[in-house]
Amino acid sequence: MVTFAANTGSLALFSDHDLIRLTLDGQSDCFTALMDRHLSAIRRSIGFMLRGSGAAEDLTQEVVLKAWRFLSAFRAESSFRTWLTRVAINEVRQFQRREFRASSSQELSKLDFLASRDESPYEHFVRIQRIGAVRAAVESLPDKYREVVMLREFEELSILEIAERLRCTVAAVKSRLFRGRSMLLARVRKSQAATLKKVSQVHGWAFDMSCHVQQRHTR
């Protein structure tokens, strides 16, 4: 667990602005005092956003590292606590995107196992091509559209549940879902021509091979 304990009690009397200035001047104990002042609140915020996820402590450490690396970017246009909270929110969002992409890939991969036992090799090929086209189309969508499409179509969440999950308005979810579905449909249709061409080639090859085999048996 990330913990900080300032060695000099007098540092607690310094303002955030002074501690930041001294940290940038090379006094790392001032950064320790700065984290002592704000990290508990940041940790609670991350825990709330992740709702009990075991990744909260790892992300807290990432926030500390980012704060150390980019402290010089702080411009005092807002309070340091607000700036640090924004860093934490960005880390949480990046984590959630990584988790969402991983779960989305797993959901899409399940489509490969929905084959009928009675399908022919030709039908199996056609199905795999269609699944591949849908998977590629979904994965190619911009993040904000792919998220709502996957949450609605694969996790079967309601519009309100999606809004709560993504922390946005219901109107925004509806707009993204409409746009995402439209883009998905357009991309799938675009790939159909290539798929049909590939299928016809395979079908033609199979027909030629069948004729060749029949000719050999009739000789």
C-alpha cells in the first residue's frame, strides 16, 4: 500500500503551492508532505469509482507516479487536489477501457462456438467469414461508440444502466448507440462484398475439385 509520512512536521504548515515549488527545486520530502495531505482522499475517490475493485491500490500508485512525473505541468489554475483528482480519473478511465476491451474480445470470441453440428464445411466457412466481419467492424469502432454497442448488445444493459456505468447522460448514451449502430451496419455492409467474393471463390474451388474427383473415378 502506498503510504507517506513527512519527516518534518513543519512541512504541514506550508501551502500546496509552496510544497510544489520546493519539490520542483529538488526537495523530495516536500512531495511526501504533499501526498500526505491529499492521498487519502484520492484513494477514496478511486475506490468509489472502481466500486471495490482490487486494482484501486495499483491505480493509486500510478497516480502518485504521474503526479511526480508531471508536477511541473501543474499551473495552479485549479487547486492541487482538483488537479490530482483529474489525474486519478484519467487513470481509472484508462484502466476501465483496458478491462472493457479484454472482456469485449472474450465476448466476441464466444461467437466462434455457436456453430450447428449439422453445418457443412461450406456453411461453416460462410459463418466464420460473417463472424469475422462483425468482430472486425465492432473492434474498429471509436471507443465511445464501441463501449455503448458492446454494453447494449452483448452485456444487454439498459440505456439507464449504461449511462450509470459510463457516467454520462441518457441522451448521450442514446446518441452514441444510434451512431455506433449506424457505423457498425455500414462497416459490415462494406465487408459483405469482399466476403461474398471470397465465398464464391471457395465455392468455385470446391466445385472444381468435386468435378476433378468424379472424373478420376469414371476413368
